Amino acid sequence: MRTYFDSGYACDIQSLSPDPLSAAPTAMHANRLDRFITSGKEHNGCIFRLECKVRTKPQREYRSSAVPAKKGTGRAFCSDQSGIIKYSIDGEAKTCFESGAALK
């Protein structure tokens, strides 16, 4: 879903969190994910990340991942603007993006 057409996709997970000072969503705090996921800290055994390799205006690409907080304890999941969700059994985001298997 693209709500902020002038900005495009988000490049950091904090921009998808609620605004701590206001209830109204904005491009800086779109209020799409809760604070636990966007904190950058462990949530339910995973750390969630969102990044852009190259920043453009509007942003046309992104990469999102969920990796185990403790290395070697589970799979990593990742996706990008293609909408395909992939995973890697080694728990590494880099492997997931480069050679991960698509979820079926």
C-alpha cells in the first residue's frame, strides 16, 4: 500500500511507527506498525529491519527483513518491492536477499 505518493516507499522502519506526539499519521510516522516491531529491538524472537540501497524521490525500492535475535536459532525472512516473501535457513538477511527460497 502506498499512501504517501510523493515520498514513495519507506526506507526506515521507524517511519512506519505511530507518532509519539500525535495520533495523526504522517509520512514521518505512518502508524502502520506498532512500536514493538519498529523499535529495532527484539520482538517475539526477531529483529525487524527496513532499508533502501539507494534513496530516490519518490522511493521506488525497499528491503524488509525479520531475522532471529539470537544467531543460529531460526530462519530469516525478507521481501522487497516485488512483493515476494523469501526465507533463508541460516537466519541471515543477506543470504535471504541473495539466494533465499520463496515462501509457497
